[in-house]
Amino acid sequence: MAPVLGYWDFRGLVDPIRLLLAHAGVDYEYKVYKIGPAPEFSKDEFRSIKHEFGFDFPNSPYYIDGDFKLTQKMAILRYLGRKHGLIGSEEAELTRCDLAEQAAEDLAYYLYRSWFAGEEASRKDLSENLPGKLSEFDKFIGSGPFVLGEKVTYSDFLVYSTLDYLRVYDESFLENFDSLKNFLTRIEALPNVDAFIKSDKFSRLPISRQFAWELKKITPEVTETPVSKSSE
């Protein structure tokens, strides 16, 4: 039986998992749940059934692979990394993947804080804090080509998704960081990833139905802003 991956109908937390699965050539069922319309943005489609799967921590994204029933983005990514050989093989490599993972999460923190606020002050805060973080990441990636040099790992897809979200939000954020831009290009050039991105299974937007700036960008008639940023 094919594995099952479940998440909402936007990129959000599931994007790096889908990119990894595409790269690894995994055939899986993708179960998509829809968030209700404004102003309630109901999540009942998944919340009403999430305790029926037998997860230790009912949430989304989730991944069911035989007897393995996983939730939590990083737990799924690491599991898939181990299963498909997309992980470091010695301590120095494992540590570098850990560093990339946490640095990507730091970038995401600043990005999400700005997105959820949806105010000019938060955009200013992002513009002030982001360049230093991106400069560090640019040096970390260097000539790569990937986080572990020639070896592709789960951490590459997490880094890619985070940087691409930044690029979608404001392309100018990356304009002075050639290593990061080249990294994005190299990930997109991986044959299976390239095919996935060009297919009808992938779309740059929406990244999240909950972000005020994005709601207005995709559906201008929606003006209400939800307050929760829970992933489930």
C-alpha cells in the first residue's frame, strides 16, 4: 500500500516533504483538506477526524507508511531522509544538516511573524532583521552545491522551501545573495523536482490561506484576517 501524506490545500509546512518525496521518486497518496471560507476559516474538515488515525500527536502534516504513523514536519523529513538515504552519514554531516535546519527555521520565524501581522511595521521589522540572517546563510551554503556539498539531503528541501517563500513574499530580499539564488536554481534543476514543479501537482501559491497579505494577493475580495497560526 502506498504511503499517505495529509495536509491542507496550501504549501505551508508540507512543501519540503513533497519536494523530498518527488526527488526520491516515492509514489504516495496525497490527502488534501480544505480550510473553510472567511471569516471563520474553519479547520473542521481535518480536526473532526484527526484523533481517528492513532497519531501520538494528532496534527498535520501527517505521513502514514505502513506501521509508521508520523506527524510533525521535522519528524517526517528526518524519517524520510533516513529511509531514502537523504541524510548525513557521519557526525560532521549530521551536525551540518542540523545547523541548516535550525537556520531555516530562524528565517521562517521572521517571515511568519511578518505575514501573520500583515502590517507595515512588521514588514519593516523583517527588512531590518532578515539581511543579517541571509548573509550568514549565504556564506554557509557557499558554492554548495547543496548543504552537504554534492550530497542531497532532507535539509536541502527545508532550506529551499523557506527561501522560496521569502522570494514569493518579496523577491528583492535575495537579490544580493548569489549563493542562495544559485542554491534555489540547483534544487529546481534536480530532474524529479523539476518535473514536479512543472506539473499540475505544484503551485507557488497559496503558501497559507491564513496570511492576510496572501489572501488579498490571491483573492482580493477577502479582507478578514484570522488570528490563529496553528498548523493543524
